[in-house]
Amino acid sequence: MPASTPPEPVPGSRPVPAPERLSPARMPFAATAFDRDAVDRELQDVRVLAAQDPSTLVLVLAGGLAPVAGDALLLVPTAELPAVPHDPRRPEVYLGRLPGADGARGPRVLLRAVAAPEPGGEDAAAEPFAVPEPLVAAVTAFAATRSGQELRWAGLRELGPVLPAGDTALLVTAQSVGLWHRDHPRCPQCGEPTEVIRSGWARQCRNDDSLHFPRTDPAIIVAVSDGDPDPARERLLLGRSALWQGNRFSTLAGFVEPGESLEQAVVREVAEEAGLTVGDVQYLGSQPWPFPRSLMLGCRAVVHSGAAVPDGQEILELRWFTRAQLREAASTGSVTLPGRVSIAHALITHWLGEDLPETAW
């Protein structure tokens, strides 16, 4: 008898080969690291040493905005800045060291944050500030002495894709630890004020001696495909969040819950937001997301069963895209996809196999 033709594979039922990981170079917040000087900062309060060292530089964050001169962060020597009144929600933090010449360790860097207003929103340029602030004024005065370099203030979302990788890593860390201090000045156990210790990387309760460290919340973000073996027919699922206006679409995401693995979180979130059962979950890479303090764990997953139905609360609309449809939608602007600063952009282009036009999102 003639051999029978094997049946077409059911989408999602075939083994999926492990894909290549996301390249850190394609995710600005994860592109590089810097010397955090973690051993020294644990053994002594490096903030004191750094403040006395004339080579120490300071990154000033004013209401979440950073100073930029030319195409780099403007770091100001400590001697050029005034003393800052004590603020338990905005303490000085030792960030680490810059790279020096020939592999040597460079100058130390401190974070000083002030609660300056932010005209025009989180990521808009804000110069001059509506209310004068001595630390901001000192940065402006220092910048004026740098010939040919115009000062501007901007947020991390805007700066992430354009700053040198080392500057972005420094700014991501500064924003993350700075927002933790801002939001956690008191002990979560007894409510008493806490004291900043370990060079700004921990707080200790004066009442019960409990230690508290900067918090990072793990969250999954997943590129869900229908698993069609034909790349021309395979589709990617994107959703429109209830928090977004217009035609913004992105991959699905959600926080990992206590007692849950990364893979379990992917399966649960997709089921909750899109009504689909997925499997073949594979980890692709991670990226810090300091808005305010998340770690995004990027994955891919394949649909096993179900029909895509938005939950109507977190997700208002779901759409499937073939590669050709996604290219057309991105080029015509019929959908707005995540900008290059996010891991969502990296997940989408990883599935697509090519770059997409940059967006303002």
C-alpha cells in the first residue's frame, strides 16, 4: 500500500526549537553595565568618601529629569554644587565608578535628586524649570562654562535610545534606586522613619532594626504566536491596553505572582488577558524597566487552544498579524508599536526578523 501523507501539524503541537536570545544591544536599558563598586559600598559609607573627593561627579535628577549636554549625561563635580538640605525621600546615593583610562577605575558618581517640577510631562524637555531650585541652577551654571554644549533636561524614555550605553546604565540605576527611596522612607513593619545606610543601598528602621533593600518587581512580557510552521502564515498576537490612547498595540505582559514560576506567569497572564492557553514557553532575555522598579522577563509562547478574546478590563482589543501585515501596519502608521527603548520592541522585531520604523512611543 502507498505510504500515507502525514497530517499537517496542529499549531502549537510541534516541538519548538529554542530561538536565539534577545541581543542586549537591541535593548538600550540592558545594553551594558557599569562598576557598581558593590563590595566597598557594603563595607563603608562610600558617600562620605566620595563627597570629600574632588574627582567625584554627581548626577542630578530633578523631578525625574536628567541634565544632558551634547549627546551625553552632564555629570557635575561635587565642588560645583551647593549643599542639599536633608530629605528622607531623596537621600544621596553612591552609584559606582565610571571607567577610567586603560582599564583603570574612574571617578566615583553620586546621585542627588530634587523634587523639581516637570513642565510638559515626564519625558518632555523642561528648561527652564517653572520654580528655581539651587541644585538645578548650579547645574545650569556649570553647563554654561562648557563651550558648545547646550544643556537640556529630559526623561529616561527619551534618553534611553540616544545616550551612550554606559550613561543609560547609570541613569537607569539612578532612577530605580531613587524612586525606591522616594516611595519607601518609612519602615513597612512599624511605620517609623528609616535611616539610609550602606552608601544609599539600604534603609534600617530606627525602632525595630529591620533592614530594607531596593525592591525589584519581576514581570513577564511575551510574544504569543499561533505556531504556524509556515513563516509567511504564522501570526503574532498584539493587544491594546485600557491605559493607552489611540492605536497603540504591544505584546502582553503582567507581574509574576508569589509562588509562581516565570513559565506559569506567562500561561496565566495570557489566559487572563486573551482567553488563550499557551505552551512552549521559552525565555529570551530581560531588561530593567525603572517605571518605577520592574524587571521585564521576555518570553515567547505558542497558542495551544482557545480563541483570542480581550478581557475588557486590562486589554480592550486583540489583533493577529502575519509578518506582512505587521510590516504594512507599521509603515502606514495604522498601528503604533512600542519604541526601541522597550523590550516589547525587541520581542516584536525578534519574531519579525527585521527592524521596524522607530516611533515616539
